[in-house]
Amino acid sequence: MTSEAYTTPPAGPAGRLRTAIRGALFRYAGLRGYILLSPTLLVLVGAMCLPVGILLVYSFWTQSYIEIDHTLTLANYIKIFTRQSYMLLIGKSVLISFTVTVATVLLAYPIAYFIAFKVSRYKIVWLILITVPFLTSYLLRVFAWKIILGYNGIINSGLKWLGIIDQPLTFLLHNPTAVVITLAHAWAPIAILPIFVSLEKMDRSLLEAATDLGDSPTQRFLRVTLPLSIPGVVASSMLVFIPTVGDYITPQLVGGPDGMMVGSLMHAMFFRANDWPLGSALAIISAMAITLTSLGIWLLTKQARARAI
Amino acid sequence: MKKNEMLDRLADGTLNRRSLLKGLSAMGIGVAMTPYFHGRANAADQATYFTWEGYEVPELHGDYIKKHGASPEVSIFADEGEALQKMNAGFTPDVAHPCSYNVNLWRESGVAQAIDTSRLSNWPDVVSSLKTIPGTQHEGKQYFVPFDWGNTSILYRTDLVDIKEESWGLMWDERYKGRLATFSGANETVPYASVYAGVDPWNMSDADLAKVRALLEKQRPLIRFYADDVSSIEQGLASGEIVAGSTWNSSNVLLKGEGVPVKFMNPKEGIMTWVCGLTIHPKAPNLDAAYDLIDAMLSVEAGKFMIVDYGYGHSNSKSFDAAGDEAIENAGLSRDVEAFLKAGVFSNEFKDRDAVLKMFEEVKAGL
Amino acid sequence: MKLSAPKWMRGGGLTGYAILYLAFLYIPVLFLPLFSFNDGIYISFPLKGFTTKWYVEMMATESLQHALLNSIKVATTVSIISTVLGLLAARAFTRYRFVGQRPALGLLVLPLVVPGIILGIALLIMANSVGIELSLFTIGAAHVLIATPFATFVMISRLEGFDANLEEASRDLGESGWTTFWRVTFPLALPGIVASLLLTFIESFDEFILAFFLSGNEATLPIYIWSQLRFPKKLPTVLALGACILTFTVVVVVFAEWVRRRGVGPSRKSEN
């Protein structure tokens, strides 16, 4: 690898340093990689790790009125853990998110299968069709459901107009079910993609082998396709579950009193009740709950995933 | 270079930088790269007005528009707690619109400055009892300009509700389960619950707080939604989704005007009264415009609109004459402001604000 | 290679499901434009008549234009910065092997996965403790945080199919590092860069939660929409705005995805 820049090494200590650095960059490709990565890493650390760190510190302080007491204390955590009701709210949020995840992934699997196996020529078109709704405004999509499920909304007025019902249905909106429907719709596209990827990457020869060895199509699906697609299913579940636990917009717009999730309480602590430390503690605990649940799913499916690879 | 050809070469990766730039500039994208202009040049000179929904209408600051040629910049809040947080986080409006019980907190938080009332031409006409509401003055200085006053009470559908007497108890009536709505702000809902429980809302002991909490927890299953704003309650009443909701005078005027059969209750335990007004932020960027805005809102024209169209009282004593006795009657107001306010439960500061707020947030969350 | 699927999945059944699914994805969203042309304030059937007055009103609203301009400012800046960062990171990941690559990749995914409200709270607290005042800058910074992973992954998928020999060949022919980059790497990565710019623009343009937490005096478009959602009289105008945003987003995203996948397409075919 010859290049003109290296035929005449510059002289002097600065020149020697430059040569040394150049040499190091040359030899250790990894170092070059790091240097390229550093601006991005810096941004990530500065804009994410640092704030989360400060959040953690805040959770150990206490606030009364407008004064924040900077003595480190576990008071907030004790309060949250000992008040059964706080833990119940977090538990409820996890449960709702879990329901959303199951519903979304179950609905997403067949269509991922469809695109991976049944579509030969226009895969790109289908993939684009699937991705586009996800990239439109989240707020608008949630709001669309609010006007669909509302008392005088699209479903109710449509049914009334068609003469099917007299009084509007009240169970459509302002409850956890509305939250599940809305979130399942909002996150559906993101659930499809990981499953699709793992199905697409699947070695077709394995499927052929199964058929040659006498498996019926159903058997082949259950014994080969499904297990091999588990990594995709798990990834998809994570991608839906984790963000939905902290969601506060959907519960606020369509949840009603019963559909409240922990995100609403966090928001209240910061914007109304004026207790930032308590809100921070709540955020940290929610994050931990999410991590633990995800870890649990990760470990449970570890065996299945190992076999898949 | 034709567009299609360019796209093909773009996708293939054979498009080189020079031709790309040529193509792009041909499409006029160069224009888009020019530095962003700063929007309307005069936007920076207008006062920023931070208020509840409905109060930004031009009829309430006509004099300001005459002087400055346009309405002020408006930002809406639904909850004073949220408003305070936003300001604490750095939002600096010129004029804000809290209610009297929050002025102390806002002043101590550093978001309200002493107001020079000599700069307000309409100040001498302001009802004197409103000038000296507890909490709005500090060390002889005025921190609050009273603007509007009125009631919080239950607005109910007379055709859908059957009650023998007017009482706050309607909000706990099991017959209307799932058809009631109340404000999500603690300042709005907790007081009437306390009044119904028979305790003094502004000086609750721990036992009192527990009693009110139990009552609010009893109410929760009956509530269809906790409203962040007046519109949801108004819409709900208009469509019949809810049969009763806690709200303010203006909703009564609005729905009656639309032909909806409603009545604004005068509960036997006492109707809630409040006075809200204007504060100036210490770091207000457009101080002169701020004073102009406040003065405009204190004017008689604004007051007349307030009484006739909104059904709220106005702080300028001359507005009563302009509005006329009939309008005052219709709105359920009175010329004797002091007596009016005393006849109901006047909104004040909670003794332990944080405890009350937190309690209500927990109740709402179902905890 | 066509293998027969299980009977219950075969043929029409699955295709029918796919069509239904697409309907489920799109129809709720399509109600927004539908009712934006409806001559009535309430969003309910029956439809009252066709009108474009909401669009006219929308274009006359000053606060809306102001918010729109803010959103464009923020989104453009964010897309440029995050694409640059993403390009550097993608190149680092695809061209070099170094210790800590997997953790770094994990760190990169984190902003996409942490719930928005937690991120928003954390950033708000940090801004507050450090004394940074909330403004369009703070919104932009938050958006860069979530847009950069996006940009990186878009670019990784583009650079992975990239033949490193091309670069070596260029160097052998006498080009220095910088011109190699400019004449070989950059044009080949261009579809990815364009896709990344467009996708991160949309990401920032539509983002609400972080913007809401970190906004100062200036509002972005989603914040404006949020503030209008409660006024029944303003609702149709908001729907008109929503319809416009949807159309714009769809056009941009379809274009971006098409450019990105078309670029990758030929090399996939060559593998077969």
C-alpha cells in the first residue's frame, strides 16, 4: 500500500508524533473505528447516559414545596415500594403493555409470514406499505382512535345512522380496552419487521429437508419454521413492550380513569404535584420493571433461541 | 439532467457529486438552503400571554389590538400546576393568568413580579375588595391584578337528571354511574369534595385529608373521565355522554345558547367562588406591552363581553353598568362582589398544598 | 423456491388476512382526511357535505404557520446532524472490528427503546440542573438523540453490502484518503444518506413527547396540534392539518424507502 504521503516522513518531535499516530492508526484498524465512532458515542453518552444518571441522583433527593433537599435518601423508593398502590399501578401498566404485545405480535406473525413466503415479486412494496403508517405522527394515530371510539364518534354515529343501535355504545372509550386497541394499532408495523427478517433469513433447505423426511405442512411449520423464528418474535415483542409501558398519551386520550398507566402518574409528579424526586424514583423503578420483564422473557426463550441459531 | 435519469443514477450509486449538485440546484433546492428567516418581524414585540382556554379571544383585549395592531402571542395551559412547572423550566411569558390562591406560590417561585398599578389607567375602577384578596399582596406591593371572578359548580342536564334538592351529592349519585365528569385539577375538585364532607378545604388536618380521600375514592368509579379542560365537559353534556359535570359559569351560557337544557347548580352546601387575574413575569421581555395588555383586559368593553358573553364577573366596577342588570341576573352574578364571594366557598390556598395534590393524583390513578 | 404452506395458511386465506390487516392499519388513519372535507364540526356520521373551508382556515392560522416553521427548522437541523453522526458510526461498525463493538451497538439502540417519557424527564432534569433554558435547541438536541440510532441503522444496512475492494482499488490508483471518500465512498453511500436525511427529518417532524417536555416559548407542530385537540370548533382544522402532514409524511417516506431499497436491490439479485 504505497501512497505519496509516506515517502518523506516529516522531521522534528511534532513530526515524529504525527508519524507515530499515523502508524498507530495504520496498524490498529480498531482505533480508527473508535475515532469514527467517537462523536456519535459522545452524543449518546452526553444526551442519554448523563441525563439518566442525573435522574438517578434526583430519585435519591426529596422535595417539599419548592425546596429540594439534597441529602441522599431512600425515602422515595421506600414510599413507592411500601405503598401497595404504587406497585399495583406499575403492575397494571406492565400488564396492559403485555396484553398489547401479545395481541400485536399474534396479529403481526401471519402477515410477516405472508410477505416472507408468499410474496415473490413485490416484497419491497409490501414492506413500504407496512412501514409507512408507523412513521406518521403518533399523536394523530392515537387521536384517530379517539374519534373512532368516541361517544359521538365514527363507530357510534355510523351504527346509529345505519339504525343498528339506538343509544351510543359507552364501553368503547375511556377504558383499558381502548388503550389496548389503540396501542396495538400504533405499534403493529414495528412488530412485523423483526419477525419478517428472521423468517426471510431462514434457510429454505431446512424446510425442504423436513418435507423430504415426511413432515406435513402443519408439522413442518410447528417443528421447523416457528422455532426458527423465535428470535424474531422475541425481538418484536421487546420492541413493542418496552416503549408502551411508559406511554402516557394514549391513556390520557382514551384511557379514562381505569386506563391510567404509570406514565400518567410520572407526568403528574413533574407537571402538577411538583415532586420531581418522587417522579424520578417512579421513572427509575418503571425502567427497572421493564428491564426485569424483558430479561425474564430473554432468559425464558434463551433455549428456544439457541436452537434456532 | 432529467429527473428520472438522476433518480436512476442515484439509486445505482453512479451519480457523482457534481452532477447531483447541478441537478438539485436546477430543482431550486438551493433556495431551501438559505438561512431560515425569523418569521414575522413584529412577533418579537408582542406580549406573550399565558392563560386558560377561552381567555385569549380578541374581545377581551380590544384596546391592546388598537394600540399594537395585533393580538398578543398566546400560550394555553389547562392546569396551574402545569403552568408553574413550565415557567420553572424556563418559559417566560409576559403576562400569566393564575387564580388568587396561587399568587403566593408563584411569587415565591420567582415567576411573578410586583406590579406598578399606577401604569394601569383602569386600576382606580377596579372593585376595591378585589384589590386586597389575601395572598395577592406582599410587603405593600401588588402582585396580582384581579380580572375575572365566578363560580365552580355542577352543570347538569335537567332532562336527564332527577334530583330533589341541589347538592354536591349529585357527583356521588350511584344512579348516574359512568355519566359524571369532573376536573382533573386538584384545585377544582378537592374543595367541593371537602365541602361535601363537611371539612374546611383550606385547613385540612391529616384526618380531614383521609376523609376527603375516602370520598374521592368513592367517586372514582362513577366518573367517566377526569377532564383537563372545560370543552370536554361541555361536549359531554351537549351530547349526553355525561349528565353532570363540574365546571364554570361560561359553560352554562354556552350550552344554553346552543339550546341544551342545562342548569348551573347552587348547591346547599355552598357554591365555590374564585377570583383569577393577571401577573407579570419578573423576566418579562416586553414589559410595556404587558402593561398595555393588562390595562386592555381591565377595560369596560372587555368587562361587558365577559359578563354578557361568558357569564363571568369582571373586576372593573364600571363593567356592571355596561352589561346591564339583565345580563348580570342571567349569569347568576351580583353587583356586590364582596357579598357574592362571601356567599360561596371562596377559593383559597391549601394549607399543605403538596399533600393535597399528591393525594388527588393518587386517587385518580386508582391507587 | 415455493414450498407448500400448511393447508390453513395456504393461498387465499393468508392473502385475505394480509389485505384485512392492511385495512386495519390504514383505515383508522384515513378517517382524518375524510372528515377534514366534511362540512360539520363534529366527527360523526352521516357526512354533511364536501367543503374545503377547513383547509382555507388552516392556512390562515398564524400560530399554526409559526409552529410549522419551527418544526421545519428543528427537523432540518436534526436530520443533518444525525445523518452525519450516523454515517460516521455506520462506517465505524461496518468497516472496522474493535473491542466493545457489541456494547456500543447496544448503547446505540437504547434511545429507541427507552420509553419516551423517561427520556424526556431525564433530559428535562438535566437541562434544569445545568441551567439550560428550554427552547427549540433543547428540542433539537433530544431529537438528535433518537434520530441518530435511526440514521446509523439505515446507513449500516446500506454500507454492509458495500465492497471494500473498491476503496482499496481507488487508493492503489493513487487517490488519497479524502478524495477516495469523496469520489468512491460517498456516491455509493448516497442513497443511504438521502434515505437517512429524509427519515430522520420525518422522525423529528412528527415527534411529540420529547418536544412537549423540552419546549420553551416556541411550539413545534405536534405541540400545537396537542393544544388544539380539546377545542371542538378547531377540530376540523386540526384534521385538515393532520391530513396534510400524513400526505407529506407518506410521500417522503415512500420516496426514502424506495431509494434505499432500490440501491440495495441490484446487489441482492447478484447474490442469487
